[in-house]
Amino acid sequence: MRLFGLLGYPLTHSFSQKYFTEKFHQLGFTDAAYENFSIPDIQELSMILDSKKGLEGFNITIPYKKAVIRFLDEASEPVQKMGACNCVKISNGKLKGFNTDVVGFQKTLEPFLKPYHQRALILGTGGASAAVEYVFQQLRIPYRFVSRNETADTITYQALNKDILDTHQLIVNTTPLGMYPNVDACPEIPYQLLTAQHHLFDLIYNPTETKFLSLGKQQGATIQNGYDMLILQAEESWRIWNEKS
């Protein structure tokens, strides 16, 4: 039995499990399965690796995209640079880490980019934000991190003003704020300062239109959720798992 899975906590619902289960059915695979590994402590990954025979790879979601790094024997160049991993391939007992969020985010964002999208704001500093930062570096789009606490590398939500919003037309939410079932939550940005030249991208896919996106749309901004990105990163994971080592 070929086994794959999703590592995270909590896993109240899993796009990945449903997606890959349906994919295996469509491909006529009767000897493949995709499981959820919902563990409250990353240290429990060792037990999963020991007990799950036939495990060939797994995806990683909140909150372990950074914590999983120490379990890897090898990491792709993007993972080494960003310090975040969302896909692991197991070959000959060795774990190699990849980041398929990079592929998914870049390919879904690029069709929406306009000449006036010169700078970006990345809301949140967790594991998902690392892939967004990496893509902006590749696209040579300057960016600033926004977080609840100010650091040398971040500004606070309270610091966002008209000058910043006027010069940062791309805004990406990498936080879980607004994710089902907490659909009334959203990042605390000054939505009244958004315009038709702003583009809002929410990595969340459930609900389809988060409060973050809805408030942006009311101001005329273009909006985009994380569903297409999720599809692309899942397909990239499948490609990696089936690639000859």
C-alpha cells in the first residue's frame, strides 16, 4: 500500500485528503491512501514515521511548516532559503523537504499582476508567509511584513496608514484569520483606504470569500482566494512523490 498524508494540528477538515482520495480513485489506484496526521506536538512525527509502513511522503500545514525542518535529511534550495517546508518525500528511509506553496502561489498570482503592483504587504509571519516572501523575492517585488508585534523586520497593523497603503498595492493574508469556522474574523487593516488598484490575495480557501476579501471587494479591489494555489501545490507534491530519485 502506497501511503501519503497531511501533517498539522488541528485538522478539522482536510482538502488534501479529499483531493488525493478522489485522485487515486480517478487513476484507478486501489493500493494508495492519504491519511490525516493530526498531532498536537511535532515530536509525535517520529512515531508516525516508525509506525506507518509504506509512507512515501506527506504534506505539512499549520503549525508545522517551520518545525518539520529539523526532521529532514535533505532540503531543496527554496526550503533552505526560506526555512519552511510543506512537502516531504521519503526515499530509502531519508526525508527530503520541498515547498510546493512557492509554485502554487506564484503561478496563481502572476495572471493578476498589473504594472502598478509595485510593492506588497505580507500579513503574518508564520510558515505560509515564507513561501510568499520567496516568490516576491523571485519577482523582485519589494515587500513588508505586517504583524501584531513590531520587530526589525515587521510593522504593526496599527502602523498601516494612507501612505503605506497607497504605495503597497498587493496585500497577502497568510494568517488563519477568517478561516472556517471563524468566518467573522479578519486582519485589522484600514480597509477604507483600499482602492481599485489594490489586489488582495487570501491563502485561505474556506470560505471562498473571507471577510478580508469581502471588505476589499467593497472598496473596488480585485480579490483572490487560495483554492487554485492549493490545487497547484497538491499537483506539484504528487509530481515530486512520483519523481525518480
